[in-house]
Amino acid sequence: FDLDGGYGVEPIYARYQTPINIKNEDLNKVGHTFKHWERNNQVANLPDKMPAESRSYKAIWTAEEVGYTVVYWYEDADSDENGEYGYSYAGQYKPNDKFSQDTKLFELVNNDLINNQFDASNGKHPLHNKHFSYNRRKTEQEENQGKLKADGSSLVNIYFSRNTYTLVFDLNDSSNTYNYQKAELTKDNNIYLGNQYKITAKFEANIEKAWPLDEDVTQK
């Protein structure tokens, strides 16, 4: 018996006319439903008794529609020692929809999944609609190019990059804490006037080293 990845019956070695008792309902293949047997590429029924010759039968299956899980990844706020930004697990979501096993994983990515409100791993409300942008290029990478697995264990990974923001320090703003009309800021041996000093960084990045201290600002 060629079960084509299924299971439920073993080869039978018996004398001629020995009764054969195989139940189709005992045949199983993950993500498939048994359809029929074929012999020599023709639909065939199994004999009730052992024939007077050796025979081979192939199980034909119908693939079922299967589900999948969406995994969301957020770009890290800070780079590693090489200046590269990794991605960390943010949360996941399992849609109720099911699709053909011929469906490519990336074909499942749509606006509904991109904008989905999932439960983040830290229990907080997701932030990706406001402070993150969908990273199509990263999402299209090789790991999303396969097809749905028959057992429903496929993961569709969706990646988000952190938005970048800029803080502008206006030394000549009369409403600031120091009420400086004219001041200068010294940072890393550089002198900044007016609103020249800015910090540009990704959302939630550590900007402690770039943040100006009181002693960095002097009135002219």
C-alpha cells in the first residue's frame, strides 16, 4: 500500500482467498481526508479476499483547508554593537479563516492582519499603529515564501520598524525653564546655538548619552 504520507494499514502477506478487512475510516493523513484507492492510475476498490497475485494500491487524499498563526515582530529600539537593529517578539494572533494548502504564506498578509489589535506579550495595548510602520521588505523575506503546512502549524511573520522622531532644543525660547534669551549648548566638544541641537532616534531608544545636562547650557 502506498499511503502517500498517510498511515493506518500495513502490507498484507497472506494465502490466496484469505479474508481482507481494511476499513477506510482507519486511514489518516494530517490535513487530508481519504478519497479513494487507485491501482494502475485507475480508481479501484480493495478486494475482500487475497487475490491470486501481488497487487499495489495507492491512497488518494483530498487536502483540507488549514489555519495558521500570525506572529508580530517589533524592531528593537537600540542597535547592537555593530549598529544593526534586531527584531523582538511582540505578540501573536490566530485567525479563524482557513485556506488551501497551496496558499503561499505571504499571500495571507493583508491590511486586516497588519492593523490587527493583538494582545502583546507584555499585556500592554499594541503600539504598532502609532509608533511603528509595517516593514514590507522584511516581511517578504524568505521565511514567508513557503506554503501552508497541512497540520496548521504555519507561522506568518509580520515585521514592524520603529518610527524615528526628532527632539529640537530651542535655547532662545523665552518660555524655557532657564528663561535664557541667548544661550549656547556644548555637547561632545561642539557648540550649538538657537535650535541647532537636535536628537534624532527611534521610538523608545535610549537617548541618555545625547540628552543635554544643565551644565551643558550656559547663558551668553
